[in-house]
Amino acid sequence: MTPQLVSGVDFVGVPTRDLEAAVEFYTALFEPTSVDRSEEDAAFLEIGDQFLALFERGSREEEPHFGLVVEDKDAARRALEAAGVELLPGRRLDFRDPSGNRVQLVQYDQVQFTKADHILEAMGLSPEKTESALAELRTKGLHPESDPA
């Protein structure tokens, strides 16, 4: 079975020469809803329920990559293995496309990315999320049960 891409791009990871300058540049131009600085040498510019991940070049092993949202990560893993695609080591489901670009697959119910229930229904998806995904949405005020603080 071919894994289904369900809602597009979850994030884009971009290396920077100067993290602070990059944050200032993107924030001034696009006014993200927030900037998460929870990881050293990184900044996650929140854009609704998606994000742009900026990484200080050379300070970590990050490289340019993007995340695609799939319905079933296990099915995607099986399809990649059946196609002879080498999976990259680590806790995530990462691989390289034929041009060497790094791609990360994330499962829809495990990420904060969301859509209105009627859109999900039309796509054949459940609006159910894991507790960790719900916690991310609540923290960002993107869930009906969010604390308005």
C-alpha cells in the first residue's frame, strides 16, 4: 500500500550563518505567531500550526530538510523499505530522495498540524490527536481547550 500524504508540509528546516539575524529577518518580514527558543542554537518560528525551523549552521548536525505529513508512518516505513530506500538513523523517519535531499515523515495524529473537522472528514481523516500533539496545540492557543492566559 502506498502511504498517503495527507496535509502537506509540516515544517521546513533551514541552516543559518547567524541565527539571531535570521530570526530578526523572518520575524520582521512575516510576524510569526511566536518564536520557540527551547533548543540550543535553534529557533522555531510558529506560523499557525506549522513552523519554520532555523538552525545555527555548524553548531548541530541539522541540515536543510522538510517534514511531510502522512496518515500512517508505519505504512510509509514499509513502503520505503519495500522500495529499497535507505532510512537514516535516529528516532525519526528520515530518508533521502534521489537528489540527496533529507525528508522527514511525520504522522498526522502525532503532530500539531490540524484542519477543521469538515476538511478532515472530506480527506477521510480523523480529527483525533495524540496527547502530545494536543498539548502543543493547547500551549499555542490553537485548541478549544486552550488556557486563554
